[in-house]
Amino acid sequence: MQVAFRFFRFFIKYSILGTLIVIVYANTVISTVPKAKIYYDVDLVPHNRVGLLLGTSKYVARGRVNKYFEYRLDAIVTLYEAGKVDYILASGDNAHRSYNEPRQMREELLRRGVPEDAIYLDYAGFSTFDSIVRINRVFGQFSFTVVSQAFQVQRALYIANEYGLSAVGFAASDVQSADALATTVREYLARVKALLDLHVLGRHPHFLGEPIRIGDEKGPSAHVPGSGDRDHGRASAKSE
């Protein structure tokens, strides 16, 4: 029994150590993204035809508005109004009818005065990886601007670089609250997952589909089989 207990302690100790090493390694690798590719001043951001708005829930516990959501919307609207992007692709999770990040983002963009014909939705942006791969393979964009908080922008740009895409990032304001610690922990784990997806598992997006031509009225719309209202086309009240 004592031998088994010592083995258990040894296993736990080195498992924790190994996990920490992997987390540090993943963070170090993704941190190699050049800081010059992430912009904080809208006046310095180069023009791209499309801004990729990465999704998150509009609300958190007890119905409070999610500051990450609010600040990302602030950032993308700032870019659009400054003429730094011509179209906005809102990419997020659409897991079920009661949780729809792209629709929430579209409603907020419209409320803030962004024209409907400048907004496109990607309902299959289930992860940062999916959003980056799909903006290229489904929406046909090689150069684009990623909008989120700096930590996620950095991971997104790493994925884009691995796919040979020319992307820059515009960092939304960060959040200073009790929620920030949990987000930091999740980000460290997400960086490990990103390396696994890219270099070990060779993962592909959950869905691809037919090409969608942003800015082209006659472009085809993609559809995820069995997804109900998850059409991946331009935002339109008629699509609902």
C-alpha cells in the first residue's frame, strides 16, 4: 500500500509539472507573433476589406452585459467608422436556438448604426481556429483584420500565420474584473489546444460549405447540413 501511495504521489507531481511545462511552451510559441501586427490605435491600423469580429456571449452571470462583448463591438464599430474595414464578418457559436453569438453581434451592430449590407455572419465560428480557417476557405479572404481582446487576437494571428494568411489585429479594450482571471486561465488552455489542433491533431473546421463572396449580391450562401437556421450568408432580416 505504501509503495502504491508513493507511486501515486510521483504520478501526480510529475503530471502537474508536465502540464505546466506544456502550458508555458504553448504560451511562449504563440507569443512569437510580432507585436507590430497587433494595433491599439485605430489611426495606425492598415485598411483591410473585411474585419473579423470574434464572438462571445453578450451576457454573463445574472444577466449582466459581458464587457468582452461590449468592448469588441466598440472596437469593430470604431474600425468601420474610421474606414479601416468595409465589411464586418461576425463569427461565433450558434450551438442552439437559445444561444446565437452571431445574431447577438448583428443586432448590436445594427443598433450602433452599421448598415445591414456591411454585416456578414458566420454561424460556424465555434472556435478561434474555425473562424480563422473559415474566413479564408469559405469567405475567400486572404488579408483581414481580427478584432478581439489582445490575448485572443495574438492566438488568432498565430493560427492565421500557420495557414499562410496575411492578417493583422485590432485589440479591443481588456476587462479588469473578477471574470478576467477565469478568462486568463482559459486562454492558457486554449493556446495548448491551438498547438494540438495545428501540429498534432491536424484538425479541420467543424463545417466548411459552399463559398460566400463578401460584398457580392449574387454570391452563393453556404449551409450547414441539419443546422436549422444556420445559413452562413449576409445578415438579413428575411433569413430569420
